[in-house]
Amino acid sequence: MKLFFQEYARVYRQIINDVNRILKPYGLTSVLWRIFLYLEKHGTAKASHIYEYYSMDKGMTSRYIAKLRAGGFVEYIEQNGKIKKILQLTETGHQLFKEINVKIREHEKDVLSILTPEEQNAIMVIIEKLRIKTSDK
């Protein structure tokens, strides 16, 4: 009998490795990409929103954000001449997101192509149920 956690970890690791291969030419990793995804979806966010959403380490999240800021991809919002600790993608960050997202979505489509639309829908339902169960703690 196959063990769920073991099999899930194998698939997850391969997917992350594939995403990292796509991101490598841009100097990014899947962890940095998650920050892009969050900011693209939500527009702005405090660092705490990001690390809580992804269950990331607070210190590491700060370092990842610093790296993205140094690259000119994210910035803090300035209001009334004061810098707020609220992040947003820069124009460069938005453009890079668009370019990379096309490649990642193509890869996602290719990976999921072995599943029927019904199976794709079912796996998303299952993932959501697992997410809810594991966040109950």
C-alpha cells in the first residue's frame, strides 16, 4: 500500500522543481514567486499577511521581501511623504509577473492534461478539503 504523505511529497517536490527551473533564468525561486502571486492577486499586503497566508517563517519572509525589493520588483507604499509597511508590485514586478505567469500556466496546463476536466475539478476539491483540515489546528 502506498503512503499518502510519501507520494504527495514526491509529486509536490517534482512540481516545485519544475517551477524552479522556469523561474531560474529570472533569478527567482518558487518561494519568491509565491510573494508575486499574493501581491498580484491582492494588490497590496503587509508582510504578515503573506507569511500567515503561506505559513512561512516571519524572518525568512522578510529576507525574501528584501531580495524582491533589491531587485526592483516590490516596493513599500508611500502616503503623505511617509513610507508605509504595505507592499505592492512595482511596474517592473507586474511586467515580470505577466511574462513568467504565462510560462507557469503553460506548464500547469501540460501537467494537468493527463486528467479529465472532472478529475481536475475533483483534485481541486480534494486539495481544498485537505487545506481546511490541516488549518484546523
